[in-house]
Amino acid sequence: MASSGENEETLLPFTTEPCGAQRLTASLSPLSTPTETELPAPYGLWMEIASSLPQLIASRQLRSRLHQLSAGDLSGREELHLAHLVLSFLTMGYLWQEGEEGAVKVLPRNLAVPFWEVSQRLGLPPILSHADFVLANWKRKTPGRNLDPIISLPGGESLRGFILVTLLVEKAAVPGIKVLRSRKPAGARVTVYDLISLLDYVDPAVFYSVIRIFLSGWRDNPAMPHGLVYQGVSEEPLAYSGGSAAQSSVLHAFDELLGIRHSTDFLLCCSFAAAFLHRMRDYMPPPHRAFVEEIQRAPSLRQHVLSSGNGKLCAAFNQCVSALTDFRTHHIAIVTKYITTPADGAGPPPGKPPSLLEAKGTGGSHIFRFLKSVRDTTREGMISA
């Protein structure tokens, strides 16, 4: 396993070509190929700093390298999304460069103002989200179509693996998203569990001790209980959740399709899960959020199955709910491997773990209570015989 400081490049099987026996489609729904990987010349400094983030953070030089630059000259959706990606990574590096103890309370004007301006134009929050970290953060590396992140953070090959495996899981969901939009049967499918097995390229100790803090936000975070002041934007601290898979539109879309309602209030954890998931939609790109809401407004598939009296249709529906439940059970196992086990101190960590975040997800949730609640509510979506 490559450590976070390893310089030698390892070729990993992250590609848009065949994965297992199946070919991944090139046409994506919640995911689109980034057409811009460089900002215009006036913003070359941003790209220069962003391309050296791991080294600048490791040497504690990032904060001294940043200079003011307006975002007013940026135009076009692709340029703005790339600018948001760059500014979100610069912000996370700036904030967490010194770890939990050295986290800043004020984001300086030279970062805060352009980040706010770009975020307002895109309808996104001014923080690193799932849409930045995964959906917009990839490029084709070689003619053989191997993939690489556009921008990185400390974590070396483990970070690369984490970003790209998550990307491929998103891409594997595309046939299902196409069915939601076209109402036509899906073509060839990719086994998500085969893709998740590629997480073996991600060292749990590196993820827990090095990577995780850079995905953490300033809402529901004991390390930043009062939020973050965006200088030149607001005199009062603002609170935003960190990047989380709960911000992906894919599972929200499937929940809405299957009528899974994470709003049961007979247990506190269930109502918390519902509120957290609903809030995570604010971190989606507006078209993704609109797509999920469109499914929510559509006629109920569950009610159609119930009223049909068709046993085969009911069985097919339950098979879908069961698959979604199994996926969430598998997610709990992954979190155990990458957060609980390293937190138990099985070996010397490659960096200083963020102690205040031990029981928290990067989005700020009480992670196991949240994940188990969501899994159990999903299972309750089965139709009784």
C-alpha cells in the first residue's frame, strides 16, 4: 500500500473502459465529463497553487502563498465549476493545514470573496462538496483513458483511489438514472460491489489520519463549533457541512423512486437522519437537486405496485429495495474498516488523527447512528406479501 508521502507512481485500474466483464457507458446523467481542466491565464496562480497542494500543506507554506484575485472575469458553466473546485480545495487546505488545533476561524478575503462569488453564481455552498471532490474532479490521463483527479490533497495514492472509486460507483449508477428519465429498460449493468473492492487501494490508516480532516466542514464539528467567518462576505460565522456521500443525487433519486421515507419520527435517530439527508440536497448542483425533486413529485411507483395486485411486480419492487438495503449495509462495513478500526489504534498512524471527529462523518453526522437508521428505514420500504 502506498503511503501518503510516496512519490513513485502506481498504475491503478481506474478507467472508463471495461470494469470486470462489463463496459461502463460514456454517457452520464448525474456525472458529466469535465471539459475544462485549466482556468484562463489570469487565474494561473490558482491552478499553480492547487497543483502543489499536498506539498504546500506538508511544508506549511500554503497560507503564505495565497493572493487576492477577483472571480469577476470567469464566464461559462465549465469555468465556474472548475473555479469552484479549485477554490474549495484551496479553502480546505488553508483551513486544515495545521490540523485540528491550528484550524483558522477566519477565511481571508482573498479566498472568501471569490469563493462566495463563484458559489453564488453556481447555486452551490462555499465549501468542498461531493460535487467538487468527486463529480467535477477527474480527467482522462492517457489515450488508454485511465483517470486521474484534477486536484489532490495529502493522501497520495490512497486519496486518488478514494476519489476515483467513488467516481466509478457514481458512474455505475448511470443505467439506473437513465431508466428513471427514459422509463426504458437498462442495458448492461456494472456490479457496484466489484468497484467498491477497488477500495483496497485506499489505506484505512491514511484515510483516517490524513485524508478525512480535509473533507470536514464547519457545521456540527467540535473542532469549529462556531463556524467560519468569510472575511468580506459576512461578519458573523457561517456553518457548512463537509463533503459527504449523502450529497450524491444517486441514492436520493433511488429513495424517491422507491418511496423510501427517512422521515419516521418515532425514534430521534430516524428524524435526525431525515433532516440531515434533506439538508444535504442543498449541497447538490441545482440541476441534480431539481432532478431528485422531480422524481419526488411524480406519481408513486410504490402505490402503483400496491394497487396492481401483481405478485411478480411486487417481487421485482422488493428486489430493488433489498438491493438498496444491502448496499447500505455494505457501506456500514466500509465505514467500520476506514473509521472505527483505525480509531481503535491497530497500528501507528501515518499522521495525527483528528480526535474530535472520531464518531463523526465528514458531513457532520453521528455516522453509525445515521447510517444504521437510513439502512433500517430502507428495509422498511419492502412491500409485505
